[in-house]
Amino acid sequence: MNQANSQPQASHINYVEFAANNLALIKSFYVNTFNWQFTDYGDQYIAFENAGLHGGFYLSKHSNNADIGGALVVLQSNDLEHSKAQIIANGGSIKTDIFSFPGGKRFHFLDPCNNELAVWCID
């Protein structure tokens, strides 16, 4: 085995974590809006799957916002209007309405715990 292949590699995003001030509320939002599945790990942490990437929410008074340098997680949709309506119906809010960019369209939303994410579709 050559030296380069014997070293552990850290090259893929494997997991993402968000803050949330209400785990029951955040779980309900993502289940009802995007059909994510959750596993509870005590009263301070929930993990999600069925989202394209595994991750979790930890109990915190903070939230993620791209305006202050937080990472922007972008979800893919084949129907932006439907995704937008689901977000609003389940307690989220639209931060930036649908706009076009080269290759697609997207909008930004805040979940009920004020984490900013985006949803995009290919043109």
C-alpha cells in the first residue's frame, strides 16, 4: 500500500448539525414539510435522515443565518411553489422570495427556530 493511500482521508461532508430552541417544534416542521425522519437522543438532541444527508439538531438558543456568516444548506425540489407553500403551512417563513440565477431558481426560508436554509430547482 502506498503512503498516500494509507492515511485517513477527510474529504466528504458526512453530517450536518443545526441549533434549535425547541426540538419538538423543529422535528414536527421537518417531518411535515419535507418528510424527514427523526431519532431522539435524550432531551438535548435529535438526529434526522431521509434528507439527502444525515444530520441533527441540538438544543440551543442560537440559530444559523447566512447573513452573519453561517453556512447555507440548500435543499433541492422539483416544485418550488409547492415547497414554499409547505414551508409556510408548517410554520416557516420566507426570507428571500423565489429568484433566478444561472441554471435554476431558489428561495431562502427560516424554519420555526430561525435557521436559514434555501430550496432550489433546476431551470
